[in-house]
Amino acid sequence: MRARGLRQFGKAWLDGRLAGNGRRLLLAAIGLVGQLLPVKVGPYPISMTTCDA
């Protein structure tokens, strides 16, 4: 699933759908909320979202 998301992001970047700072900031904010919400509110402990490598 992760590779698919990166592929779609690359396509959107090349097609120009991410042009402009507003869209980039919105996408970054959505990603941040999507990462923090399961840890702060949901069932995921911080140890499941980090990598030791």
C-alpha cells in the first residue's frame, strides 16, 4: 500500500496537481494529522510508529 501511495503522489506531482504552496501545505497538514491521530487518540503506541534501524 505504501508504494502505491508514493506512486500516486509522484503522478500528481508530475501532472502539476500539487502546484502552489497552498496545496503542498494542505497535503503536509493532512499527513501530519494522519500520523498523529492514531498515536494520540487511537490504539497505536508510539513504539509501533517509529523505526529502530
